[in-house]
Amino acid sequence: MTPSVRFALLAGFVVCMSPLAACTMTTSSDIKPLPSLTEPFSQAYFVNTSNISIETKYDPLANPKDVSSTFPTPPDLALKRYAETRLKAAGGQGTLHFVIEDASVFKDAMQSPSEMARWVNVDNKERYTAILSIGLYRDSTGSITPGASGTRLKAERTLTIQANVSLDERDRLLQGFMAQMLSDVDRSVTAVLTDTLKLSTVEPAPSPGPYPVDPVEITPQHSTIESVPLDILPAR
């Protein structure tokens, strides 16, 4: 293919795709501030302990490929705010530890199979893979309260978006990604506290409110988070 023919084909392709590109344009009046992710969890889930300690062992700077800090609400911060909002000590014995062990996100470029589309970046995609690991354990076990001493929740979710979306649309999609992950986290956390650690003061757990943003299609969607019992408590 000669350069002149390639240029002509590319120009025609751009003209054909220009209506699609126009659809992604936004004005300042269209931009809305992103809502708080913790709003759906404002109804407290009371835990039968005297204290709740929210701790972070995850370092977003430890891996240079980790892009979690580019999210409008980084996952580790979203998890911390979730725990602070949702979990409340009811005055029992011991301390519940909510430990954020991993909240990393990795981004992969997915190029369009069409060479022309790759030239003008109209069908390239970005895949975000979020990896969460949360430790839930308590100081006091045995005769004080029934149930296991601790467990670890592990989840991996992916979201694929168009690479050429506006920054505001990207933030909206990533915020929706986090909203759905927090919903999965809440379902698993409350189940563990009720059924495994036996620390719930009321059954069933209060249901969270509606999504603060429009749901997005993540993989897997509304899936149970893996729960791994902790036979040996993490070192303090």
C-alpha cells in the first residue's frame, strides 16, 4: 500500500468515525462531581467488640505498575472509608482488626484488531484489574466469644473501557467500578462477621443503599469473595 493510498484511506476512516468521536465530547456544564462511595453504607453494622482497628499494610508505591493512585477514589482509601462508615463497635470484648493488605490495580492496553482503528485510537481499550485482600481478625477468642479468630478476604475484578473516553467519563467509570467492588466487599465482610467470626449483634446485616453512580460491567459481577481462614493471626 503506497503512502498516498494509506493517507486517503485513513482520512476517510477518520471522517466516518468523527460522529463517534463527537459523541464523547463534554462541556463544563455536563460535568458533575462524583458522589461519595460510602453513602450507601451509612447504616451501621454493629460488631460485638469494644473497639475496631482499621489498619493498612498496603503500599501503593511498592509496585511501579500499580495505577490505583490514579483512581478518583483510590481503592485503599475507599476501603478505609467504607470500614470507618459501616463498622461500629457495640461494646463487647476484644478488638476487631480490619486490615487492608492489598488494594492494587493494574492497567493493560488492549489494541484494536483493526490497523486503521489503532492509528486514530477509536477502538483501543484499557483493562483495569483490581486485586483486594482484607484481613479480619480479633484479639480475643476462646471462652470470650464463639467463632473463628480470623479470616482473609481476597477478590480480583476487571473493568474494560474505551481508551479514548474523556477524563470525566473515565473517572465516572472507575468510580462505578469501585462502587460495585465495595458492594461485593460489604456482602462478604458482613457474612464473615456474622457466620465465621460470630461478632454480629443483629441478623441479618442492614442492607446497603443504592449505588451512588451508574453500575458498570465488571468481571466477575456480584461474585462471592474468597474467604480464607487464618489459623495463625498476623504478627502485630
